[in-house]
Amino acid sequence: MIFTVYGLAAAIVAGCTLFFRRRSRFLAVIFPLWFALAVVIDQTGVFPVAGTWVAGDFLRFVMFGALMSLPIIGYAALPVLAPEARAALSAAPLWGLAGLQIYRIGGVAFFFALQDGLMPAVLALSAGILDVFIAVSALGVAYLLRRGLGHRTAIAWNLIGLTDLMIAILLVAASIFGLLALSPAPSAIGQSPFVLISLFQLPLALIVHIEMLRRLLGAPPGGDAQGA
């Protein structure tokens, strides 16, 4: 399963780097560097013990959250820090962005973690089922957008995808803050391959959903933003 998650992430990096190679040197460099950093941290691990929180995990969680947030902050700052990168991202076709989410099939890793007793059922099932749903429906949404159709479907699909990610983040945060008693504690999220998922796939998915919604909500059904 670890090799599958790594393979999916590497394929994303290769595809994005090739797409942006002539459109934005900044993005073409950022993607492999971002991936490399996530791999290093994944191999090191964040939380030392799976299934329970131990001393020092709260500070580790704060640092983990900060690292997870950096790509989102960078995306928001693109218009100021790298206008050409912002323009290149805006030029990426919506159908291509939708199809990119097929990598979310790696969410099956949550089912394996549940089977091994490393992840609470509420987190594993919500994240796993919704991730797989987004992945298997990604090509269908991409096809509709490519045809200039499915405006409302794409909006709903992106909202479901965002909800999936927010549920996972909130459950882990509620657990470590002591607001929700989960058994086992979802500390396995800080071990391989979930560190890579959290630091690379999850922020990327958030960025893709936000970018798609920004453009979909800014254009009428049948408008250029659908199939651009």
C-alpha cells in the first residue's frame, strides 16, 4: 500500500511538472521540491506511536499542521508572489484538474489501517469512502467538463471533496485536543504513508477543489470556465 501511495504521488508530480514546464518555471520546480520534502518527513515520521497520543504529540501536531498549511498559503499568495504561476494555474483546464483527483484512490490506505487496528473507524471509513468516491468519479466529472457540461455536478463534486478533507482534519484535531475520544487515537496519521498523504496529496486536493470552485462559481453554466 505504501508503494501505491508513493507511486500515485510521483505520477502527479511528473504530470504537473511536465504540464508547467513551459508555462511556469516556478511551479515546475515547486512540485518536485514539495514532493521531496513530504517524502523525507514521511520516512522520518511525525508521531512516534500509532494508536495513542504521547507526550510531545501536541507540539508535533502544531508543526505538522503548519507544514500542511504552507501550500495553501502559497496558493493564496500566488497573485502577489508569482503572478506568472497564478496565470499558468488559471490556464490549466478544469477537466484536467478534475481528472487529477483520480489519485485520491490512495484513500484505500485508510481501510488497511482500519483493518490493522491503527485508525478509528469513523476516520478511516469517512476518509476512505469519500476519497474513493472522488477518485472513481473524477474521470466522469472531467469528461462532462471537457464536453462543456456538468457545471452544477462539478460544483457539488468539489464540495463533497472539500467536505471529505475537512472531516478528516477536524477529527484528528478534535482527538488531539481532547474534544473527541477516538479509539484508537488517529496518531497513525503521522506515520508512513499518511504523512505523505497529509503533506502532499491533501493540500494539493484542497488547492484543486478551491481553484475549480473559484472558476466554476465565477462562470455561468456552459461558460468558458467549464471546459477551459
